[in-house]
Amino acid sequence: MKTDAMTDESLQRDDIIGQDLLSFDVAVDGSRFRMSFSQPDGSSASLNLPSDCLRALVMTLPKMMAEVLRAQYKDESLRLVYPAHMVRVEQASEPSTLILTLATPDGFEVSFALGGRQLQTLAAAHASIRRTGEAAPVFN
């Protein structure tokens, strides 16, 4: 996937200039999805893509958001942080892996598979907070 800085001059004649996300739809068989946007002139436009593109978008959106924040505020340390409203831990089909699901109050939900090293990192961060009562040091 190619990424370039976008400028007003780089806008193309056929670019869809979205203003607000209006809705999304998913094909009955899950093969495609459509996102509909309002445009500055009051009209609407849709982007209809195969579902494989959605996987790529989900993986790319956090990086895009980080780049937007850094460009807007000229601060390399910024990142988008969501409040966790719900935390669920489940056993994965792989015995040494847990599935950690986090959800926000507004319904954003993401799940991660955690193995030995990641679980040790969480345990060490938790132990550090309990021991010192202060913010956990950074663990990788």
C-alpha cells in the first residue's frame, strides 16, 4: 500500500470529497461493503469495496489516525486513546493463548490474541502498579 502526503493540489478530479460518514452496508454474503458519505455540496457519494479491503482498512486506520494527529498538532507523542468500558478475557482454541477483547462505551470493540510473552508483560505491569501505586513502567 502506497502512502503519500496529501495536499490541496494533489486532489484529483474524481476524488470523493466526504464530509461526514452517513451509513454503511454489508452485502448479504459478506463479500462487499459500502460506506456512504455526505459531500460539502450537500450530495452524497458511496464507496463500495470488496470485504478484503475492509481488513486492510481496519489494520491501516490506527496508523492513519496517528499520522493525522501528528500532522495537526506537530507532536510525535500523540496517539488516540479510547476509554475501556468492557474487558473480556477468553481461552483461545490454542491452549497457551488468551483472547483479550476491549470495548468502549460507544461500541468500538477490538480483540487481541495474547501468548506467553504478552501475558508476562501484562502481569509485570500489573505487579508494578500494585507494588508502587504509581503508573506502570513501559514494558515491551
